[in-house]
Amino acid sequence: MSSEKQDVDAHPDAHPPTNSAAVLDIEHAVVADDPREWSKARKLVVVVTVSAASMIAGLGGNIYNPSISQIEEQLHASSGQISLSLSLFILIQGGVPLIWSALSEFWGRKRVYLLSTALCTLGCIVAALSKTISVLIGMRCIQAIGSSAVISLGAATLADIYEPSQRGTMMGIYYSAPLLGPSLGPILGGVLTQGFSWRATFWFLAIFVGTCFLLFIPFKDTFRRERSLVYQAALKRRLALQSAKASEASSLSQVTAVSRIVPVRGEKSKTQTTVTDDAPDAIDTLARDRDLEKQQSPIQDDMEAPLQEMKLSLADVNPVKPIIHVLRRMNNLTILTASGLIFAFSYSIAYTCSRTLANEYNYNALQIGLILLSFGVGSLFGSMLGGRYSDYVLRKLKARNGGVSNAEMRLQSTLVPMLFLPPSVIAYGWVCERHVHVAAICVMLFLAGFLSICIYSSTLAYIVDANTGRSSSAVASNSAFRGLSAFIAAEVAVPLQDSIGDGGLYSMWMGLMILSELLIVLVWWKGGAWREKWERKERGVSQS
């Protein structure tokens, strides 16, 4: 009892000890060089490095938008080919993190960061040198593959080094960086295109991504195998296979030993002598086999040493199975749908606002970028303040609940911004529809960015907290949901905007935001029961 009490005191975010605490609390498994025990300065370096790299995705997706007309002219590209390069970029960027997540479960975070940034740098360089639109589209796909790793692994890296009660604030800080990409991208793209050419945008990206690659070289890996359910499951499969082979070899040796003492018909006297001489050896052999089995079965502590040294390969880690584990939980599926809708809205408003400002207000690329900066600044404040408020609510509810917390408590912080997001969305649409002064558009963009990301940052922290041991797979699933949602939003935004206008389009988005909020409230209300049901089921499967 005393050791359990000390463990709870050492880890205040841990759940109360149970009979299977060792199985349940993988969140606080003992590891060497525990990243959560690192100094604040060292953790801050990790946050800054990962946050800087997370800007790659946003910059890569938006920096060359102002140069689209120049690319069409110089590479003789059609508008359909340009649209394809935009849609493929966001679709691949959302789906590929599922693979990066699986790779990180046995390679660790650092190797994946290095490989992905090197791949993205190569794509940027070749894109800058491309002579045809086909090559450019291909290199945009390579950029999307390389830039997508930090999207899923960044949040998982923060989960490696921070306790649940600290993650909301740090997630807000981390997520504020990629939000700058969509805002700064059009400004940088406009300046570089007007000052040099469209190729300068890709050279800028190559330099920026290459710098991130250099920052990851001295990066200290935060991944610990003992805290990964995916790694432990793969390890159990490998050990089961080895155990089966060992049992087969042991059975063969026992059959050989026993065969030496089986009487042969017609050789009774000789057999009796053989039995007398060899029986002790056979019995000793069987006794030794039993002792060996006794040593191999229940001593989990002794098994941990060789487990640490065993290296897994891609064949040992199934990238699909961890995602299935995430998606089969109703709380995850519901919150991922809500998160995808919010991200699709953010992507849609930035895309359609550019068209409105260009067509109705006759603004150039640089002016459009400056206007969109208000959405980026609102998102930045929403991410940081929303994260801090999320942690505050979690600590308050935890204290009120006798020091015991659960992941769903965090979602209560979204109730306040939920009240104001739908009115802000429809107000933006009709401000644009009536061609009101651009200052009103800036205000509505700021509010829409602030409120939507304030909610999104809390849902992202919840996704990590509710999937202990599978944080990278959970965030990769979130990336896939938001990538698919943004892809659909990008494809339907222009036809809808042309047919029903900004007023009709964002009246529709108001309805979708209300739906998203209802899904979040549903998870807040029923998510704990759904999650615990699946956790008990998974423990039952693992223990059987």
C-alpha cells in the first residue's frame, strides 16, 4: 500500500491504483531518462523546435497561392491542373501521417523527423527547378508527404514530455505555430513572387525546411517504448512467435529423450538395463524443462530486460491496427468528426475570403495576405488562450472531484466559445455578401479564427489524453479526418460560393458548426462511459 501511495503522489495525474495498475497506467511507466523529468529549459527547446517545423505544412500549402497565375503562364498549366495540385496537397498531407505514426512507434520520433524534413527539402528543390506542371504536381505531393510528419508527431512529442494537466497550455502554444503558416504564407508568397518569381517561393521553403532538418540533428528523442501500447503489442506478437518456436524445439527434445527409454519388442533384458541406466537422465531432462518453463512464464520483470534490447522492424508494426483501435471507440470517432468539421471551416474561410477580396474588393495578393493575417492572429490567440483556459478548467474540476481527473473534463472549457462561434460564422458570411467595409471583415475573421481554434485546441488535447499509449496514432487519425474534410471543403467551396454567395455558404457553415458543437457536448456527456467500456474490453482481451 505504501508503494502505491508513493506512486500516486509522484504522479498526480495518474488514476487511483487498482489491482491492474501496472497494466493500466502505461502513461506513467518507469523509463530511463524520463522526458517528463527534463528541465523546463530543455522541454522548451523541444517545443520551439517542433513548433517551428510544424509551420512547414501551413507555409507549403499557402505560400505559392499568389503565384498561381504566373505558374499557369510559364508552365502552360490549366486551372484544373492548378486545382489538382492544391487538392492533392491537402489530401496527402492528411492521410500520410498514419504511416509516419506507425514508423515512429519503432524508429522513435527523431528518425521520422529527419527523414520527413529531408524528403520535403528535396521536393522543394526539385519543384523550384521544375519545367513542367506534371513535375510540379509530383513534387507538391512529395512536399505534402514530408511536411505531414510533424502534424501527427508534434502533439505526440508534447504528450511524451508533459503531464496531462499541462498539455492544454503546451498544445495551444504548439498549435499556434502552424496557424501562422496559412496567414504568413500568402504575404511571403506575394512578396517573393513580385520581387523575384514563383520559383523563389520554393527556394524559400527549401531553406526553411532545411533549417528545420538541421535543428533535428541534435534533437533528443522523446519516445519511450515502455509507454507505447503499439510497440508493446508488436513486442508481444514477436515474443509469442519466439515462444512458439522454443516450445516446438523443447517438445522435440523431450520426445528424443523419452524415446531412449521406450522398450523395443524382443529386447526385454536389454531394455530393462537401458531403463535402469537412463531413467534418471530422462527424469532430470524433464525436470529441467519444467524449471525452464517456470522461469519463462510469470516473471514479467525478468522479461523486460531482453525486451528493451529487441529491435522491431516495419513487419512487426501494423500501421492499420492502431488506427482501428482508435476509430472503434465511439468517443474518438465522434470527437474526430467534430474536429474535422472545425478544421474544414478554417480552410474554407481562408480560401473563399481570398476570392471575395480579389473579385469584389479588387485587392492584390499582398493586400489579401494582410487581410487574412487577422484570421491568423485570431487563431494564434485562440490557440494559446484556449489551451491555458482548458488546463485551468481541468485543474478546477479535478480539485472539485477529490484530485481525480478524466479526459472528458477538459471539454467543458469549450462550452463558452461554443456560444459565440455560430453567430460569428454567419455574421462573416453576410458582411462579405453585403460588401461592407473591409474593417468589418477583419473583425469577423479575427473572431471566427479565435473561437474556432479555441475549441479545436481543446479537442486536440482531449484526443491525446483519451488515447494513452496511442497518442501518435490518435493524432494521425485526427490529421486524416481533417485532411479529408478540408479536401472536400476545398472542392465544394467555389461552386457553392458562386451559386449561393458568401451569405448562403456561411449560413450552411453555421449549421455545420452547431452540429460539431453538439458532437463535442455528446462526448463530454457520454465519452467517459464509451472510453471506459472499450478500455475494460481491451484489458480483458490482453489478460486472457
